Amino acid sequence: NPLDEEEYRGDRFKDWTCNVKGNNDMLSISQPHIISGIYTQYLEDGGSTLIGTNTFSATTIAMADYEMEDYAYELNYEGARLARIACDKVTAKDPTKPRFVVGAIGPTNRTGSISPSVEDPAARNVTFDELVEAYFQQVVGLMDGGSDILMVETIFDTLNAKAALYAVGEYLELTGLDVPVFVSGTLVDQSGRTLSGQTGEAFYASIRHSKPMCVGLNCALGASHMKPFLERLSKVIECFVHVYSNAGLPNAMGGYDETPSDMASQNEVFFQNGWVNMVGGCCGSTPQHIKAISDAAENYAPRKLPDVGRPKMWLSGLEDLVVDDVHNQFGLPFLNVGERCNISGSIRFKKLMMAGDYGTAMDIAKKQVEDGAHVLDINVDDGMLDGVAAMQKFVKIAVTEPEVSKVPFMLDASKFEIVMAGLKWCQGKPIVNSISLKVGEKLFKEQATLLRKHGAALVCMAFDEEGQAATESEKVRICKRSYDMLVNEVHFPPEDIIFDPNVLTIGTGMEEHSNYAIDFINAVKTIKEQCPYVKISGGISNLSFGFRGVMKIRESIHALFLHHAILESGMDVGIVNPKEMLCLEDLEEDMSTLCDRLVFNRDDEATEDMLQRTNYERACVDCKKKGLELPHKPRGKIMNQPKLQFDYDKIPARPATEPPLPFSDAARNHTPNPYNYAYQTYDEIATIRAQASNPNKDININHTQDPSLYPESFPYFVRGRDSVREYITALFSSKISMYDGAMGTMIQNYAKRNPLDEEE
């Protein structure tokens, strides 16, 4: 007999007001023996070391379909508790092979990055904050139930995953625990992209800030179809790698045809190439599939952790972008940040924003990318505009435009709440522009901490409480002070810091402005020497503001300035209009000389001579009227210029002993989880427990092992005594481990084989 409506309800929910058939998670409450039996089969028959909990959809958001939002905590608690009991029973039979509970956190049935309306690309049916709230409640239930590890899985929209990881991070920060986190993405077809459009590499770049212990792929595809995508991920992931594929693709009836032998054979290529540390099965797989895969993996070594090399800034939109490896259209090691979607820099864009014409504004964004922008600057900060609403709407529409969102975004505003509004709609890893010490140390650190939790890179301006840095010494002093605070106190990754030491206007006729370009160029090199791994950026148009109206003059000045700032001092990033940029070789000899004199303040007449040339160029423009645009002089093949190297760039890579660690003291010290959560009286957690639907309000949240169970000298893993992180690191480094991921399939199989009466 199949599992029908009555069986799903059981006694507890026999009078429920809506249909619940298909709500597999509720079986942990209504039919716990079924779920316990499945756990035990995977552990005993399949030989799984780690088992996922029956909590894939156990959030308030997903449970709304069954009007069971109030049961979310209980569903997670019971799903984890039953798995804890099963793992402990099997471990007791062979303590040399401890078994672990992996708290399964699914994607929900809503998406933060995809509009549910074809008419309105800015529409969404869930917000980032709503996802975080739901996931936090799920995490509390999973941990209270006895989970060892947390797994954010089957990710088809990375924004949902970022919300889940944010919630996990808040829980771990609140409790001070070290709990390993696994993350598993889902590539929906042979394009190798998630449903929300990201490549596998972009997905990883978007979530790596959470310091997961293991990252990989599951669901949607069979093992043979995953091969090229897992290979690419295995080459770039810095932690352990897993895969648990489906048993092939679904057949016409929605079933899966691969036998255990078939599936094991399809997975063997992963073992032969050393791509994985953990493997399992998703839809269509059974304990017999897991056993066959385990047997196939037995004689292969697991993937070796990659060597730890120089940290690099790794951004993402729909595609990933390693900033340190970028060269622009002139072969310069320089990141072009397109400036035209900026209210302050484009009159046309400002008019469109004021008129609410987001569709035409998207055309500007597309053109910036076509013209060579590696990153798209977005600034809607204007006193006559609701900046928060405008930023949210622009980003929500932009992420649905593949030709726009394939590049990372730079969220740009003078008000922090505006950039945060945009950040919560970015599934990729963006840059936030900007924060600075002008708000004071306390708020500066709070803002930086929030950006680190969200995984954004940041631009830090050379401002402090006393004002803007203008001289070389002030630029260096403020940036070094900011760096020390960010890296040592906030634990912000230094490679994700971009300093903007203020590109200021030259050629104004005021003597005190004459050395602004020199001060900037000199400061860049000193800052990079004193602040390892940071990037240096600037708003390049500021430099030539005194010559506005004559683009040839302005871009000529920019070309010479950037050439020296990039190749001689190490400048990495600039907010520019890529289409208008010139290469130094494009300049006429006399123009190059004029620019050199002005930028480096060679003589007192440099500004006056450049003004005369500006008047001449303006007259030429007026005379040409409707003439065709003159082509650039051909330069032949573009040769990439070498990036300026600093001492820290030359440090050789070293072997990794464990995956990248989270920033908490518990993780860095490998502090064992006590598994007794009675001490957790924090309001956020106490409220969730108090509102729980569990019939017995005296919920057991103490999962410590009996001290008399194993002697103090017992050489194998003991819960509460030993670090799960240390054990899993040793385990994944020594053998390919088994994980199950097909609870839904097993429930369906159970229903086919076992009659369930009304009483059950």
C-alpha cells in the first residue's frame, strides 16, 4: 500500500485541515519508526559514515504549503533526534567507526533571485531576511536534536544558500560552537549552471566566505553528467569536495533506472581522478547503491587538499572573476569598473532613474559590459530619490538580465543602508563601495563585520574622523590604520579589501592641487607594501574634472596617469568608462608630453599649456559637426603587461593540513562541541524553543555521551571529548567517505513495500 493521506497524518494530525500527503518531513513525527528504519538501513546496509536528516523542507517557508509553519522547530528536532539515536546505536556496535548526523537544510520552495512573475522582473515571493529567520529556526532545531554537522544542500539559487549560511553563522557566533558546515550545489542541466544561472565556480566563489568544510554537487543529474562540472570544481575548491548524484536521469515515469552496479561504475571516474572526499547518492539511490559505491571507492585515495597559496580576490556574478588575474583591453593588470550606471557620473542614467525607466537603464548596464567593464558600478544615491527602494529594484531586475549579471556588481552609495539593501539581493559576491573611519571606529567595525558576514568585498576610503586624506602621508596613515583594524579586529580577509586613497583633481590652477596625482601614485605603492594583498582603486574621472567637456583631453590624462599608477605602483582597480579609455600608445607625442608635465607637475606652465590644448581640441570638435568618428591607430597584438610584484606575492604555496577555517575561536582552536545546549539561554534561541510545537515541552537538548561508555584513553572519536572538525579532516584525508542523500526515495520505496494501516 502506498503512503496515503491517513498514514502521513498519523494520530497526531488526524484532524488536520489540509492535505499533507507528500510532506515527508512530518513523518519524523507521525511515523517515526519509518524514518528510524531508513536511517538504520543506510548505516548498517549501506555502510554510511554520515547520514542526512529528514528535514529537507522543514522551514516555516516550505511548511506553509501544509499550514505547518508552527511545527518547523519540532520537525527539525525530531528529524535530528531520530538520526542521533540511530547513529549512536550503530556506533556502539563498532566504536572504531563513529557515525555522524548531518543536519540537512534544503533550499525552500521560493527563490530570492528569480521573479515569480514574467511581467515584473523585480517581483519576489521571499526576502533575504525572511529566509534568514526561517533558516535560523531550522538550525536551532537541528542542533538541539543532536546534529554533528550542518549541510546546506540542493542549492539552485545561491542567494537562498547565502541566507542559510548567514543564519548558520549567526547561530555559531551566538553559541560559540564549532560545527562543520557542508554546502552542496545543484546544476540543473548540461549547461553546468544553477537554476538562477550561476556556473559552479561562481557558486563556490559566492559562498566560500562562510568557510565551509566540504563543498560539492548533488541532485538533478546522474554521475556521468556531473563529470565535467565536478572536475572543474575540484580544481578550484579550497576545502574538501563531495558528490552525491541521482541514480541517472529520471525516466518517463519519474523513476530512476540505474542499478547499484551502474551507479557505482558511473561514480568510479571521480575516485580514479582523485576529485572527491565524500560520495553518496541522491534521488533514486538506496542503501544498496551506497554499498556498491562504497565498495568501488575502497581502493582509491581521497582528494588531496590543495596547497595554500597567495590569497586572491575572487568575485562572482553569474560567472566568477579572480581580480588578481584580470587584464583590461590594453593588456594592463587592471580591473575596469564601469561607471555609467552611476547617478553622480551620468546625466542620462540619472534622468532614467528619476523617471523610473529601469528597462532603458539596463541597456546602459549591458553596454558597459560589452565595452569592457569587468565589474558594474551601481549608484542610485540622490537626495531626490528613495535610494533604498531604487537600489533594491535595480539589483533585482539586473540579476535577471544575464548579459548584465554575468559580471560582479559594485554597490555604491554614501549611505550604508542603501548598499545593504542591494547586497541582500545579490546571489554573487559583489564589492561594496564604501565604508571609512569618518563614522568613527565603532560603527566602522560594525559595518565591516556585517559585510564580512555577507561575503562582500569592500572599498575603504581614505577618510577618518578628521577628514579626507589629500597628501601622500595622510593617505598611507589612514589606509594602514584601517587595514590593521579590518584584518586584526574584524578578521576581514585582506584580499577582499580595496583602498581608495582619493583621486583628486589636478590642473585647477591652485598650487596645493598640483601634486595630487604624484601623491596618489606614490601612496599606492607604499600602501600595498604595508598592507599585504589589498587592492587599490580610485574614481579616475575626478583627476581631470577641471577639463570637463573635452573627452580627448580627459582620457589622455587618465591614460598616462593609469599607466604609471598601474605598472609602477601596483594600482589594481578603477571606476572608468571602458569605451572612452585610451592606451598610452594612442596619444600623440605632444599630447603625451603635455599629460606627463601635468600629472607629474614638471613645471609651472603645465596647467596653462594643457588649458590651451583643451581650447584647441574643443574648437576641433565644434568644426567637425557630423563627421565620422576617427578610428584609433592600430596597435597590433595586445601584450599583457606584468603585474607589479610585492614580497608577499613571492611566498611559495604550502601544503594544506585542513580546509580554510571559520573566523571563530572555537573553530580555530578545534574546540569540541559539548552537545549539551542547556546553557543556551540566549533570547533568540529561547524564544524558538518556547514556541515549539513539541508535546513534551521538557525537550532533551543534552546529547553528551555517558562518561562511563568509553574510558578516557579510548583511541577513537568520542562525542563531546573530541573535535568533529579534527576527526572529519582526518577521515576525509584518509579515505573516501559515504553519505546518504535520498530520504525521499527511501520513503517512496517503503510505501511500495509496506502496508500502513490507519492506526499507523
